[in-house]
Amino acid sequence: MDHSAIQKRLTETEERIALGQRQVAQQQELIVKLEADGQSAAHAKYLLAGLELLQAARRDGRDKLLKRLEKVK
């Protein structure tokens, strides 16, 4: 993969990370609201855990892309 292709994938990954962070924040807010209303937040917490795992994978992918980018400079 050449420099511009890696840069493009890196940009896309950064966008996905930003979107994912917004989703994590929204899910956290939902959990707070559910718990404040005395409702079960178990499913919402389960979904949050999945979102957080996905974010970790995205960050790992970003880190790998950054290393590849350094090698092609």
C-alpha cells in the first residue's frame, strides 16, 4: 500500500473512531437516564461494552496504519 492509500485509510479510521466516541457517549448517557428512572440498564451496558471493544479495535487498526505510514515515508 502506498503513502496516499494508507493516509486515506487512516483518515477513514479516524472518522470511524470519532463516530464511535459519540456512540459511546450516547450509550453512557442512556445508561445514566435508565438508572435514574429506576429501569434496568443491563442490556445498555452490554451494548456499551461491545462499543468499547469496537473502539479498541479501531484504535489498534489506527496504530498499525500509523506504523505503516512511518515505514513508507
